Amino acid sequence: MARAPRFTGVRWLVEALRPRSNPLRRRLDRVAASLTALFLVIAVFGVPGAWWLGTDVHARAETTAAAVAARGHWVQAQVATPPELRTSGSGPEVQAVTWWARAAWTGADGRPHAGDVQVDRRIQVGGPLRVWVSAAEQVASPPDSEAKMVTAAAGVAALALGGLLITCALLIVVTRAVASALAERAWQREWEIVEPRWNRSDH
């Protein structure tokens, strides 16, 4: 049984898109090659797109960090109580374990203040501790560091780019598979018509 002639990879793409006439090239080949080329272009342009996305995420994080920094400041505190274990989560498999202690410091108003802060389990009572507090001298979350912002932005960009590349690759594979199946079916239909004539001509 005869099979349809096949090209693979770059050769198939070039042959299918080549403007000169080719008796073995079908309209289906040109459509499949055009879709493949489109997906490749999208994947290529995904690289600067991911860079732009990461830059935008980093810029937004910097804006947020600047706003947080404007509403608080660091204070030098002391550990007032021994660290205690705290867990959070809905079950043993997802529980997070952290250590907390009471920190005490003198505020900008000259009065003593205290609050619970997350600490290292090995910290000692009376040890020094830097604490980020709000304008009201309440313990608050500090602004993200530059390293944390860069890591988060890079993670978002890499995730977006990876998802795009995988999607484009899958679409190319599916396009080639469908095109090959349809081409094979069309070739077999034509061969069923041509084969009897071919055999008669041999005799």
C-alpha cells in the first residue's frame, strides 16, 4: 500500500511555504505550515513579552514597597519573652511552624511599646532585634527587599514564558498530527482511484 510522501521539521515547513509550485504540496500543507509559522512567531515574541511582564511586576512591587516604607520605620527592640511555637493550617500535612516572641522598644514618642514578632527559635531573651513598625508604633510587615522583588518578577516572567512556549509547542504538534492524518487519508483515497489504472498499465 502506498503512503503519502513526508517531510519533517524545518524541511517540511520550508517546502510547504515555498511560493513555487510543487505537485506534492496540498493546500492543507500550506495551511498547516502557516499555522506552525504563526505559533513559532508567537513563541519568539513571547520572550520580549515575558521581559516586559517581569519589568511591570517589578515596577509595581517597587511602588508598593515605597508606599509601605513611607508609612513605617525600623526600630531597635529587645526580646522580652522566650520564643514560643505557633502552627497554622487546616491539617497536619499543611501546617506551617513558626516561632514568635514579645519584642519591646522605645517609640519615637519616647514611650515604651511592645508587640509580637516572628523570630528565630534560638534567639535569647534580652537579645537585640530589628522590628518594622507603623507610624502608630504597631508591628507591621516591612517593605519587600530588592532581591525578593526581583525574584518574584523573574518567577512571574518565567512562568508566563514557559506556559506560552509549552502551549505553542503543543499547538504545533497537534497541527502537524491533524494535517498528517488528513493528508494520509486524502492520499489513500486518491491511491484507491489510481492503483487500478496503474496495475492495468503494467500489464
